[in-house]
Amino acid sequence: MQSRRVALVNPPAARIIYGDEYELKSIIPCLGLLYMQAYTKDIVDVRVFEGEEYADFDTMIESINHFSPDVIGITTNTSTYPLCVEVVERTFADTYIAGGPYAAFRAEDCLDAFDAVCIGDGEVPLRQFLLGMPLETVPGFAHRKHGAFVINPPAPLPDLDDLPFPEHPTLTSDAYQSSPHRSLPSPWATMVTSRGCGFRCTFCLSAKGGLNDGRYRERSVTNVLRELELLVGEHGVKSVQFWDDTFTMRRKRTSELTLAIKELDISYVCNTRSDKLDDSTAHQLAESGCKGVFIGVETGDERLLETDISKGVINAQVTAAVAACKKAAVPVTTSFIMGAINDTETTVRRTTEFALQLDADHVLFNIYTAHPGTVGYQQALAEGLIDHYEVDLDRYRGEPVGVPTICRALPRDKLHSLKAEAYLEFHRSKKHPDFQAIDIYLEELERIAASSSLR
Ligand code: B12
Ligand code: SF4
């Protein structure tokens, strides 16, 4: 018997989401889809359709239709949701399943377009469905029964060591790119050695209350090492981007992991929190080939850091973590958010000043996005700053595309100019300025001044 065909789809979103910042951003495949492909390929003919690998959206749709899948599973982010619906409208499968960060918290709305929504990790529920379990009974799925919205009991979370390794399309396709702070020698791969985080940051879906309740789960060092050895030994991989939320979460594991990685003689980049990055950890990272660590600093305003962001650290810890990286010679990226509910021009400028003071190797400034499922979204709803918004790519232009901003004092265009100014100040403060970035943000400032196109 011919096995069922399953398409797992990530719509092409980078050009829409990144706009003029496109050249400066990371574009990588969706690991979630690749994990689900690896977990089901023994029972179905499953193919991943990564939007960035196609010339345009139409070509991807044609390719999906040519494959003629029985089941289509689509990964959703807030800004990509309209494209996800378009995939449903322009293809012809029997069953449509949505999953990922947006659908998990907008399950009822998504059921207007989809037959089921997967809430949380998808490997086990998808496999159960493909093995023949009716979607009405699959743990982890939400669906409609006689018009009523039903959420099935949650699926058990898999032991991450039991999951087969995903494929690594970055090794074979040139559709992917690294932002300057993640740029490493080719061939490069992306990996997660853990899932979840569980701190309380108000904008983040890896926080407590977010995806899988933010539960932090680890792969064993042995399991990570096996995948790395495979990548290095069989595919000649020279570097790895670790996309864990908090790579250095546990000191003991970090020591073991960095010792193991050191043996492989690769370079890598990772993300963490400032309270998980002291001198000794920074030293271990450096010794094991770490060429970049990303720290979410969020704001320079100490009060907002507690009230609006709920980061659980103070500025002194950030300063110490950045100093630790510099001492260990690990390049560091500091990332900031502008436009939290109570941000003002003064607090945003304080953020820029803090970024300049920290003087990291790279910096990111983003506009606060109230994603459904976050505390920030609930707060903005409760305070009447937004309603239960529809994602609308035409109405809300620029980052965050499709989504209203929530800042009480600063309209969208003002936030965008403060962001562009912050980038300009940062890059101009450097001994070796990034002229490409300077040009991008100068043009952005001119555009904002010339029109009020950012609603
Ligand atoms: C790596 C990463 C990226 C990568 C790759 C994105 C991608 N498509 O995977 C890059 C750098 C490109 C990126 C960019 C952005 N990202 Co990002 N990113 C992440 C990060 C840190 C890890 C994702 C990951 O690999 N997880 C591990 C895998 C195994 O899990 P997973 O992808 O969630 O998939 C599992 C389940 O969700 C579920 N599932 C997912 N899809 C489906 C589909 C079906 C059918 C089923 C059954 C199940 C299912 O099953 C999977 C396996 O268990 C997450 C935070 C996080 N920890 O999740 C943020 C996150 C996904 N990013 C986020 C955002 C906002 C962005 C940007 C918009 C940021 C910006 N302003 O530029 C852009 C948009 C990119 C885009 N194309 O849409 C948000 C999304 C929130 C939302 N509701 O939209 C997150 C959750 C961070 C946050 N704020 O909390 N990101
Ligand atoms: S520390 Fe990072 S990953 Fe963890 S909840 Fe906060 S923002 Fe999310």
C-alpha cells in the first residue's frame, strides 16, 4: 500500500517580517518541523516545505500541490498566520493541522481554517494521528465537535533523548543566512540541546505559562554529543548555532557540555541570561569554541525591567555578565526591547544609553510584540491597549508586522525612529562601524520622516 503523504510547511516570511533589516537577520529552517519529520518518516511519506527555499510563495504552493499531500501541517508564528491560512486556501489536502507558537494560544480562532491545532510539542500527537487515531482523541490536539471548541488532554512530553535527530537543511541549501552576530564558518548547522526556559519574562513564550508551560527540558550531554559527532564526522560541519533559550541554564551541565564540545574543535554561538553567565561559565564557553553569546537585556530602565519585563535580574548583573564575556574574549550580543507598556521617550533613551555603556560587540533593538499566550498580551488586553487583535499584515506595518504595538506613550512611528536612532548611535560609537547597518537605519529614519506609513 502506498503510504500517506504529509507536507509540513513553514511559509516564507523573512522578507515580510524583516523588511529593510533583511540583510542583518538570521534565516534558518524551522527545527520543530524537522523534528516531526524525523519522528514520523518511518510511517508516512513526509516532506518539509521551507518557504525560504522557494523563489516565492506561489512556487512553494505549486510544489506542495505537486506533492499532493493527504495531510498538511503548518507551523505558525503571529506574523506568519495570514500566510498559513493562505496555504490552506490554496492547497487540497484532506486534513489541515496547525501548530507552533501562535496556534497554541489562538487555537479556537485557528479552527476556522484548520481541522485541528496542536498545543505544545508536536512529535507524539502527530505520530498518533498519522497512525490512525482520530483527531478528536489525539492528546495535545484542539478541535471542534458539533461546533463546540474542545481541547483534548495534553500530550505527554517526550524524553528529548528519544527523538531521532532532525535533518539539517542549512548544510545543503543556500537559502539560509546568519545575522552578523551569529555568522560562523560554513558548513554550519542549527541545534537545540534543551527546550523551554521557565523564567517569567512578559514577552516570551518560553516563559512560565507559555509553550509547554515553559518547562525546561534537557537532552543528555551524550545525546547532544552524538548528533554533533555525526554533523562533524559525516557532514564536515565546522560550526553550530545553538538556539536553546538558555544554553547555560545549569552550571554542572554547562561544564560537561562545554568539555565535550571542546573535543570536537568546532565554533558555535548560543543564547543565555545574564544571571547564568559568570566568569567561570564565560571561560568554559571560550575554551570550547564559543564565538558569540546572545544576552536578552531588554531595557536599561531598572524599574521597567522589573514591572513591564519581569526579567528577574538587575542591571548590575547584566553589566557583570557582559564584563565576564569580554574578559574571556567571547564576543557578546546584547538584545533590547523598546515599546513596553510603560516605556516613554526617556526610558527608551535610557535603554540606548545602557546599550552604549555596555558596549557589546553586537546589539539588537526590537519593538515589544504582545504575542498571544504571553503575560504582556494579557496585560495589554486588560489595560485596554489592544483588543483580541486579528493579525493584519496591511494594517500594522513594520516590526512587529501584523500586530499592534502596546506602548502607552509612544506611537509606532516614534518607536521605529527611536529604534533606528539607537542603532545609529551604537554603530557610530564603534571603532570599526558597520556601514551597511548605518545606511539601513539612516534610510529608515528618512522614510519615517517623509511619511506616516507606519501605523
Ligand atoms: C530558532 C528561533 C527562530 C529562528 C527560526 C524560526 C523558525 N521558523 O523556527 C529565526 C532566527 C529565523 C527566528 C525568527 C523569528 N522569531 Co523566533 N524563535 C526561535 C526560538 C528561539 C526557537 C525555535 C525552535 O527551534 N524551537 C525548538 C523546536 C523543536 O520547537 P518548535 O519550533 O516550537 O516546534 C515544536 C512545537 O511548537 C510544535 N509545532 C510547531 N509547529 C508545528 C506544526 C504542526 C503541524 C504541529 C503538529 C506541531 C508544531 O511541535 C514542534 C516539535 O515539538 C523560539 C523560542 C522557542 N524556544 O521556541 C523563537 C520564537 C519562535 N520566535 C519568535 C519570533 C517573534 C520571531 C520573529 C518574529 C522575531 C523578529 N521580530 O524578527 C522572527 C520571525 C521568523 C519567522 N519566519 O516567522 C517567537 C514567536 C512568537 C509568536 N507567537 O509568533 C518565539 C516563540 C520567541 C518568543 N518571543 O517567545 N526565530
Ligand atoms: S530568560 Fe529568555 S527564554 Fe527565558 S523566559 Fe526570559 S526571555 Fe524567555
